[in-house]
Amino acid sequence: MLIGMSQRGPDSTGFAIYRDNGLDDSVKLTLFNGMSPSGWDDLAAELETAVGVSVSLEIHSSHAMVTARCTVDDILEWFARHHPEIRIVGYGHSIEIYKEMGLPADVVGRFGLADMSGSHGIGHTRMATESAVTTEHSHPFIAASDICLVHNGSLSNHNRLRRRLQKYGMSFQTDNDSEVAARYVAYRMAEGASLREALEAALKDLDGFYTFAASTIDGFAVVRDGIACKPAVMAETDDWVAMASEFRSLAHLPGADVAKVWEPEPGVVYSWGREQTE
């Protein structure tokens, strides 16, 4: 599906995959060190000493994934204090996020996506219009533990909304408007909203044109702005549901020839969970 979007997004590629289902109290963090590709082993040992528990580390190309039995807040605070040069690409009990500059075929090959499996995931290919082409500016953007978002479009009020969210204690890694959308969803969900409710609120608070796909450990949702400037197509069978900007990324999925295929209506949130759809 990502390779099918190569012409739409040649600048960078990223994906989030949910696996291991968070069945224990371990947390996983996907890390990117923009300063140096080395030193991961020393970091793992340092982190073990700091948090007082065993830490496992896996290298995935330019990223590293650490797993430890501790709280998300404790480990995020430690990185912010001792290693601000390290970017936290993703974190939670189930989610793993990998993203890099480059064509989709190169990036998914580099991270070995074909050998991964999980319950669900979202991906993105980017043609930059609003901000720099860097690993940090690539999608998906982590919003909160096990919550992430990808975006096609442009927001006109993201600077004002960023300042508002900063007053509520949220921090940002980039000047990308899509990260603002992700943090907005996290803010709404922290207040008690479901993913569907958070995206319904976004329809009122976010100005611009956009298609969002956002996911949690329990499922994912899709919404287009009220004018539906940006393309989206859905396909669904008894076994799976998928969404892309163009049908060519859905056409080769198993059973696509008998799938229900439609375009999401403007200003309507569509959500799917592991046990039911809405």
C-alpha cells in the first residue's frame, strides 16, 4: 500500500504497527538519534541503571526500540532530562513507529515491514508542503501512549492551536501542522473523549483541508474535512478494512475484488474497533 503511494509522497515514509497487544505491563519506545547512529548499547545500560529494571534493545536501521517494565511517564521524563537529542518516535504498550526520509520501497525495506505482523497499523508517504523534510517531520506523529495520527492536507490555524496546547502542558518536537493535529487528539482523549469524539471535535476546532487517519491500541478512525478537498477511499471485507488516498493502493489486497469500496463522506468520522464497527 505504501509503495502504491510513491508518486504522491516521495519525500519520506513512515508506519505505525500494533503488535504484542499490550498483554503485559511492558512499555515500548521507538527512538531516533539525529546526532549519531551509534551508542545504542551504552544507552540501554544507562537506562537500566536509571529505571532499575531490565531493558531490552533492538536495532531497526536508524531507529532503536527499547522495552522495559516501567511507566511511560518515568521513561519519557528520563529521556527529556538526560538525552534531549534523542527523538521519541513512538511509545506505548503495543505501538511501534518507524519513519525516515526516502522513497517508500527503500524505507519499508530498510525497516523490514514485510516481516512484521500485528493487529492493525497506519502508514504515510509525504510530499512536504508546510515544513522541512526530515525524519522528525515525517509521519506518523505520536500523540500519546499508543495513539498516533497521519495527515494529508494543510491546517491554517495550527500556530494558534499549538500555543493553546502548550498552555495545557503539551510539548512539540517539530513545527509541522500535522503534529498539532496529533497533539490535539491526545488532548481531547486525555479529557475523556473517545477517538471518534476527539476527531468530531477536531472538525470544529481545526481550520483547513485535511484527511486524518488516527489509531489507538483498540482500532482506528478516518475523517475528512467538511469540504473533502483531499482524496480518500475505503475498502472493507469480512476480514479487513483499509483506507488509502487512491484505490491503486487497495487493489492488490487479498479479496479486494469483492470488497465494499466507497469514499468517506465529508465531515463524518468513520471508526473501527477490534470487535465492532461504526
